[in-house]
Amino acid sequence: MLLDSHAHLLSLEDPEGAVSRAAAEGVGKIVSIGTGIESSLATIEFSRKYRGVYVSVGIHPHSASSFSEQAVREIEGMLEDSKVVALGETGLDYHYMNSSREDQIQSFEAHMTLARSHSLPFVVHVRNADEELLSMLRRSDLSSQPGVIHCFSGNYETAKKYLDLGFFISFSGIATFKRAEEVRDAAAKIPIERLLYETDSPYLAPVPKRGKPNEPCNVVYVARLISQIRGLPLEEFTSIVFENMTELFPKISKDRDGLI
């Protein structure tokens, strides 16, 4: 069973069609990611149509300027929903700086607090901010509360720092890009029991779909590449990563009945 551990289904032009195409490709689980209060609520409602679609709720660092105590209460109100398996996408992005550093830090700290108090994993976005984010994680009491660094784009040395803190590492279509040697090296070296893969749809379409809108059915190209890097048959590799996903997100059913 293939999976997509990180997609933005409601950012796709045809989310219903995308789910159907993913199911036809053998994708059995998708975690669809909220980026704010409205998108998180809408994604929960969308997920109710599909057995294998789950949700992570939160405020993206690009939107951290919208963070407030009211937003925290609204996010917290979503966490008991059976379809909500994680918090985020949260984190720090110092490349685009669509929100101030201060707002991003405040939002990320609040997400970590919610993750700890509700025993939920959290989904982390980081760009040009690894050292500060790592410092924040080390200061937080999260040793028993894992998360995932999604769409990993660094080298093995950086990945190891997150692994040492108990994190999973998720690889996207970036791993298929010609100049992504360091990313592929990290995908080859990290412990396989801490590895996930994703599309980050509608962004970062993998080779040979690069330059086109991405969607979950394309996750097969990412899974196939990493299985080859690891020297494993695709079926064995995807079976291992399925177990990783249900370990990280315990609310996801272990059944293999499919997406729809």
C-alpha cells in the first residue's frame, strides 16, 4: 500500500478527482494538511468523504501573523475529531518571511505546547531556519512526543540532528530532482524505521511530472526512487513505511482496505 504523508488536497483544482486517481494508483492513506483555521476546518469536512484521508490542523509559518489565543482555542477544539491525527503544518520559514520571526516563533511554540498536552505528533516546515528550530526543540520537553520534518531538503548531517531528537524525516519529489544529491544521500542513510515519503501536493511534482501540478497519485515516483536507493523491492519498502506512518500517527487505522 502506497501512502502520502503530506498533501494539501484542498489546494488542488480537483480534490475529489485527485483522491480517485490516487486510489487507482494504490495509495491507501493520505494526510491532508491544514494551513490555517479555515483550511483546517474545511479539510476535516472533506476527509469525512473518504475512509483513508486524515488531517493535520494548524497554522503554517507563512500565516503565523494570523496567530492568536483565539486561534489556539479553535485548533484545540479540532483535536478530538477522529480524522485529526496531528498538529501543523507549523515551523519556521526564514526564506520567504511572509510572517515576522517573532510571530513564527510564537505560533510554533504554541503548536508544540498543544502537541505535548494532547499527545499528538506535529508536522514541521523549516526553511533557512534549522539551527533556531533545533534550538527551540531542544529546549522543549518533547522527548516522548515525536514529529516529522516534512519535505526534507537538507543533508544527512542535518537530518541526524532531527533524528537525535526523535523525529521522523519525510521526503518529497525534491529527492527526484537532478541536483538533489544531498537529499538522496540522506534518504539512503537515515534509519528506515524513521522514514516517510510524501508529495506536498500541489507543489514539487517529482520527475517525470516536474513542472506540472502535483497530486497524491504521483507519490509512486518518490517511493520508487527511495526504494531503489535503499536497495529494497518497492512492496517491501512501502510495507515498512506504512508501519512507520501508523507509528507516528497512531490515530491512523492500520487496516489496508484502501483510500475510498
